[in-house]
Amino acid sequence: MHFDLHGRTDAGARTVLLSSGLGGSGAYWAEQISALAPDFRVVTYDHRGTGRTGGDVPETGGISAMTDDVLEILDALDVDQVDFVGHALGGLIGLDIALRQPRRIGRLVLVNAWSKADPHSGRCFDIRIELLEKSGIPAFIKAQPLFLYPAVWMAENPERMAADEAHGIAHFQGKANILRRIAALRAFDIDDRLAEIGHETLVMATKDDLLVPWTRSQRLVEGLANAVLDLVDHGGHAVNVVDPDPFNQRLLQFLKSPNDTKATES
């Protein structure tokens, strides 16, 4: 597993681990790394089958296998507990850790995540798979921003869109890997176990997310024992990229707030 350390290095620093979504790249969190680094030790990593970790996503194991990879990183760093920030698929990994090894997580942040995939998200993934299977990698990559960003943001950032498209094609994680990762996130279902998770949790969502309806985040807050909803109107699925400054402000406010005693009981 390839991982990077950023920010504070002193023994007293709290550790925050950032886990990205389907793309799997630690670089996805560039705007958050710079915001968090003055106050925390920050861990980013490339998911198995992606980026500098590479390799093959296991045929079986789903999200739990991805959780095992994160636990491997924590063991390598000799870190007992982290505050965990997960985007979409990364949020599912955080939820799985919270259920399997609750003491490894202090606070939990879930960004446009879910306890059970919505049928609408399934429709979006069906379309993306169809593009990959029938039209090939360039079409799959070209369509990806449509599910991540608001239209006006894409229109205002054509150079970024072109650069991301070229990079995505050049560093594509592989057809088998992407299909296995999509299958894992679609199979994930802990909807009836949410009440078992007692961690202090910030659930962040956007009303204009095309891929994941914000009602999935509302469901997380309803089911989790100690969660609050941070809902904004604009930002799309990748709100931390589209509107990083207010996102980072809300994230830091949560992570730096006084401890909630209810959240430590797990």
C-alpha cells in the first residue's frame, strides 16, 4: 500500500486519514491536505488497484478487503486511532472500520456516502459500465466529470477538465479493477447496523450531487447514534474540490471542536 504523510510530525499530533472514492487516489485531497496540515498529521493513500499502490483489486472481499488495506497502513504507522474522512466509497470504508474495529476511529466524516446504495446511483453506475464495456476507456473517462461536478464549474474550468481527462486515460486503473470496485460499493449494505456506530460523525452532503442523492446522507444521520448533517446547496459529488474553502472550514470546525463524550463510548 502506498501512503503519504503530511503536516505535523510531533508525537502529540492527532492523525487524520483521508480516503477517496472510486478513483482511489490520495491526490484527490490536495485542497484538504494543505488546510489540515498545520493542525494534524495527515495520511493519504492510493487504494489497492489504483495509483502508486497498483496491483489487482481482489475478486472477493468487497469493502471489507479495502478496510483491511487501511488497517494495514495504520499498523505500519503504529497508529492506534485516527480521525477518518471518507468520500463516497472511502466513507464506506470508514463505516466498515467503525463496525469492525471501532477503537481505531476517533471521529468520522462521511462525504456524499451511504449505508446502502440508492437505485438512482445504480442507474448511474450502469451507464458508466456500459460506456466502459461498449465505448472504451476514453469515453468512460470523458463522462466521469458529469457525475462529479456541477455543470457551471466544469464550464468555468476547461483546462482542468482537459488535464484530468488526459491524466485519467494515461493512469486508468484497469477495467477489471474498476468493475470490482463498483461491484463492492454496490454490494455494501449496513443499513440495519447503523445504530451500532456510536462515533461522533459529521455527514457532509450536497443537494446537487448527481450521483448520490443527498437523502442517502439524511438516512445516515437518522440511523447513526451520534451524527449531524452538513447539507449545502452547491458543490456536486466532489464538493471538496469544487468549493474547498467553506468545505475545509466546516471540516476543521468539526475536527477541532471539543470532544463529545458520547462519541468515545464505542
